[in-house]
Amino acid sequence: MRNMSLGKFIANRRKYMRLTQEELADKINVSKSAIAKWETDAGIPDRDNLQRLAKAIGVSVDDLHRIIDTNNLEDVDFEVNITPEVIAALESYGYKVIRTGSGTDTEESEN
């Protein structure tokens, strides 16, 4: 599992179990396109889907979390560029926008 993306792990495990993407999708009640998205690292399953996926492919949720946690995040751009219009929209929905030196963070305001 070391140095393997979650998507590659899911694909390898699915193939090892001789399942198609559609068969795995049916087992965990998601679309085939969701499986394809996860296998290409275009997204990760939410908590509930992660639990169903782990059970379907015979691994623990902790194993999947370890894979997610060990992925290399150096190539991910965490900078957020939010325009004044977006800030105004967020604030109109009750969010408090906190401006920092390294970017812009948002958090729900406490009402």
C-alpha cells in the first residue's frame, strides 16, 4: 500500500477480486462513474461510501485512511483566490471571511 494512490489501490483491489467497475458500484450502491472517478484520483469517497467500499473490497477503513494520508500533497495548490464578489456572497449567507497573509479562509459564523 505504500506510495500508492487511493485510486490505484481501489483499481488494483477491484481487479484482484475480479470485479468490473459496474459490479463494485452495485455492491456499494454508487454509480459506475463514481468508481471511475475514485480510481483516477479525481475524487475520494465520502465517509459513508468509504465504509461501504472498504467492506466490499475486504480492507479496513483505517487502511484506506492510511493510503489517503500518505499521498504526496506537494503538488496540491492550497492557495485560494477569492474575489470581492465571492466574499460578499459568502458573507450574505452568514459566513465570516477571515483574511490571512497566506490566503483567504472561510468559516461559519456563530449566530
